[in-house]
Amino acid sequence: MLVKKIFKLKNLKYVLLVFLSACIEDAPLDSLSPEGPYARSIDELFWITFWIAVVIFVIVQGALLLSVFVYKEKPDSPEPKQIHGNTKLEILWTVIPVLILAAIAVPTVRTIFDLAREPENALKIEVIGHQWWFEYKYPDYGITTANVLVIPADRPVRLEMWSNDVLHNYWVPKLNGKRYLVPGQTTYLNLHADSPNEFWAQCGEYCGLSHSKMRGRVLSLSQSDFDAWVKNEQRDATAFSTDDLSLAAEGQQVYLNAGCTQCHVINGVWDVQGDRIAPNLTHFANRNVFAGAALKNNPENLTKWLANPAEIKPGTFMPNLELTESEINALIAYLETLK
């Protein structure tokens, strides 16, 4: 009996936590706080549908309660009048749902077409889904990066998306709804941020062991800051000479000789072209997150990640290279120079 009571209390705790989660302010994945025109159109459609549903709920429940408490059966109640076959009533309760559905369907279809239409003067970016991280390519600028999607504020962006392995789903709640990334097929999603800010993204389709850790960031910058970012991203990384005895130069040698080059590219140091299963590291230090945006980019997290990636992210394709403590420290020093 005591065990049952404890079990019930434990379940009640989780139920309360679910309700309390609705009280969180400034939640990064809050889809009810739009910060762009596409997200706002979805939000407006939601509230139209919501209030129509509220009105229907109140009417239906009101009629139900009225019939239960006012017209409940009494000892002297006559036999209820039968309405089966009443043509006028049948037409009435057929027309009403049709009108309700039309009131919802018309703005819904209009919103769907507006969201799918390619905007004028849009910046085109390719998004490739991997287990478990997002890769971004800017074909107009020759840039390849990962985890952090950088866009200009107050300008439409057209994402061309596909998956390199399994089904993924790209979702930036404050900027737009979800869209699938499908192997062998290109899908499209429009983004538009009102102002400079950082937005959270998340894979919305279960895609394996570390699905929950397949996250992302969208960083919107002013046009001048975006232009400066583009110029910096187009530069190659500085290569250290073999005569350099600094810790960062030692880290470059670790990168070149420990097996990192099998998966990671650093332009200007190791830029062998071809499909890669890991992020381009050329400007790694400029990203505030890594490992599929699951970890903040700092020495502490890098140390844990390089020592045993699978412990941090189950199922990751990043192997444990059995690096020594000194090699890890040198590699981190080198990664911090990649700006």
C-alpha cells in the first residue's frame, strides 16, 4: 500500500512539472513568441483556430450542462419529442460544421501557400542533415560551416535542405515551422528574423540515439556585421610552420597526425575536398556551440568531448582517438586559434 502511495506521488510530481513548464519565460524553443514574419503568420493562424475551438467548446459544453441539469429526467417528465428525420435540423447541423471548417481551412491554405512561396531577394543557404548535426553551405559565398546558421537580419532567407543519412527535421520555432530533411530529396524552408538575435533550432524528427542532442543555433546579424562575417569565413585558417614550438602549433600536428583529417576539413591546412561526415573546422572558434550545438564551446567541454565523445553523445561517429592529456590540451589550444 505504501509503495502504491509513493508511486502515485511520484507520478503527481511529474504531472505538476509538465504544467509548471508552461510558466517558463523566454523559453528558447517557444513557438508562441514569434520574431519573424513567417513565424507570426503561423502564430496568427494558431490563435484564429484556437478561439474558434474555444467558442465551439463553450457552446457544446454549455448545451451539455444545460441538458444535464435543467432538462434532467423527472418523475412526471413526458416522453422526449423525437427529432429523427427533421430535415431543417439535419440541414442546420450539417451546414454549421461546414462553415466552421471553411473558416479554418481558408486562412490555413492561404498561410501554407504564403510560407511555401520563394521570397524575392532571398539569401540561399543549403542545409544538410547528418547524424547528429546540421551542416550549412552558402553557395553564393563559397562558405561551409556547421551548428550555427548565420543570416542577415531583416532579409528573407531560402533554405534548400536534404539529409545525408536518415530522415531529419529542421525547426526554428521563433522563425518558422518544421520542415523535413529527406535523403535524396530537396525540401525548402523560408526564414526571416526581424532583428539581430540568436535563435535555437532543434531536429524535430527522431533520427537515432542522439536525436535529442541534434540542436542548432540561428544567429541573425546586421547587414554590416553579416558582411564582415562572410569576409572572415572566406579566409583560410593560418597554418603554423613546423619550426613553431607553440602549444597551438603542436595542436596542429595532433590534428594532422591523430586521425582528425579523415573526417574534418580546415581550409588552408587540410582542405582535401570530398564528402565529409564531420563539420568543417576552419573557423571553429567563432562558433559558440559544437557537437551538434549540444555543448557550449569552451575548454572544459572540449576536454570532455575529445577524451570520450561517445560518453557525451551516444552513438556519435566521432571516434575515441585515445588522445593523451597533453595532446588534448594542445589540440584545444589549436582549435582556439581557428577564428
